[in-house]
Amino acid sequence: MNNNCFKTHKYFVGDNSDELTFGYTMRHGGQSSYPKNSFNMALYIGDKVKNVHSHQKKLAEEIDFPVSSWVLPIQKHGGNIKEVTKRDRGTNAEELGDSLYDVDGLYTYDTGVLLTMNYADCIPVYVYSVSDSFLGLAHAGWRGTAKKITAKLIDCYRGSKKDLRVIIGVGINQKYYEVDDKVIDALKPLPESSYEQTKSGWQLNLKDANKHQARAAGIDEENISVTGLGTEADEFFSFRLEEGQTGRALAFIGRRNND
């Protein structure tokens, strides 16, 4: 890495010759004012479009995935999932439109497609197969988690779940995420390890809740990775801790074409 704008992870999967890339952008080193000099990746929060386009270009160059290959849904914190293909490349990437509206989960079997979504506390859940080209990405806030979006995304796979790998990425950690009874009730049945009562409510572990969804959907424990990185850290945007006055990260996953 030659800058501190974002973290990416690149590696080859099994005998698959297509390079898999996934990551989550960081907040510093940009030109937005959400806050000052931040690397905002969202077109819908009132930032100057030129700022977002500049950040998109930097990321595209870093990961060798042109913006014209990106697919971005219009997220509504729901449980809707859509399959996309090469024909959808460029959707909502540089300009927001009406396509993929109210979608918080994407998957594809096509290479040369980068699945992307915006985040600022909610959990990005990455899914990929080690036996074919399947990729998936979910936006799992508490509402999406209540609608079983991680389990639904896993169930979209048409192969053996033994071949799937799940990565639960950067999101707000339990200590910093207090919710009320309404949220806990919406998520029930919820494993006891996913929440803890406080004097004023409950501390919710969304990462753990989505890990349990993945397990219940048929993913082996050893095939699930959970990052300890949280949006409460200065490196990331947090809608909750910054009371909405902040930018948005971009989570992404894709396989490049080899031709």
C-alpha cells in the first residue's frame, strides 16, 4: 500500500485463476468535508460530486478495477437481494439513478464486476466461493440483520455451502452500539452472545449476530472470519458516534477478468 486512504485484501482462491479483491475504505486522505480531508465515497450525503469522483478514481487505480465495472445499489436498510451481471456494470457508480432501488444485498457469478455498497457503522458481509466465481456482498444493519440478509445471501448460492467463505467486515463494535428493546425484539431469536444488558438498554454485537446467521445457513465455523476492526476507531466513519455528520466508506468485492 502506498497511501493510507483504504485497506484492501487481494489473494488467489484455490485453483481459481481469477484474482479476488475485497476491501473497505478508510476515512483519511481525501478531499471531502465530512469531516475535513476525508475520503467520503457516497454520492447521496450532499458532498460535492467531484470529491466522490476523485476518491473513486484513486480507489479504482489502487485495486485495478475501473469505476465503469462497479455496481452500487440504492440501499434502504432492508433485506432485498439482487443478482447482477456484466450488463449491470456502472449502475449508480458515478451518478445515482433508479436501478437497484431498495437493495441491500448483491451477488454475481460474473468476473469483471465489482460489487460495492456504502457503510458507516453497519456490517459489510462478504461471501465468495472457492470452487466457482460466485461473489456476494450484504449491508447488514440491525434492520437487515433482522430480515436475515446474511442467511438469504448465502442461500442464493447454487452450489455446495462447503465451498463458501464468509468474511464479516468493519462495523461498529458491541461496546459502542447501544440499542433499545425494540431492536432486540426485532432480532429475536438472538444468541445470548450477541447482546448484553446495560442500565439504559442493550449493547448489540451485530458481527456476532451475522456470524450466527451464517452458521445457521450452513457455513462451517472455520470458514467464517470476523474482523475486530470497528467504526468507533478514528480510521473509519461512524454515523452513530458522529451524530450523522460524517462520510461513508465503500465496501467492495470482485474478481478481475484474466483476458
